[in-house]
Amino acid sequence: MIDTPDGKIELMPAIPESTKTSLAQRLRQHARDHWPQLAGLNVRYHGRFAYVEGELTGGDRLPLIRLRYGGSASIWGFGLYLASSGTYENQILPTGMSAGTPQEALDCACDLYLSH
């Protein structure tokens, strides 16, 4: 739910099944093309959020991002997983925007966690 300027409360849209399918496909393809350190990606959904974990070559899973659906299949808000607290924190993309493509959010997390 969100509060609108006129004081009404609106429900945020649920993620359509077609968007869930295309999101997972796009993220997995992007990971294959750009992040060879990942053996795969796991995407799970809860409400208007998509949680993305990277699977490392040894089988370990690494939580990466939480995507927030706002009604568009191409632009999502995102939170970065913080291992220090075990939580997700909303982030600003390197573009300076608070929302962007899921691929941009994945790159942001992978740059942080896999580029060393």
C-alpha cells in the first residue's frame, strides 16, 4: 500500500505472471553474458518484490538484490543485500536514479560482490 498526496491508500500492483517469467529470463541471460562467476541465478517472488540470488560455481548461494515492482516490467526499484545486517537496503543506481532496469541493479550488486 502507498499513501497518495490526497490521503488515500492505494494497493501496489502484484507482479503479473508474464512479468515474472520475462524478468527471470532477462536476468539469467544477462548473468550468462556478463557475470561468468555465476553458475546461475535464482529468482523468487513475494508480493511486489523479486529476490535474486546468485549461484556460485561451488554451489553456494549469494543474496544479491531485491527488486520492487511499480507497475512496469522494464523499470524497477531495488535494494542491495547487505551481508553485514542480513537485510536489503534501497539504493541509488550509478546513474543517480532510484529505479532502473533489473540488469542495472544486477550489475550494481555483482560489481560489489563479484569484482574482487
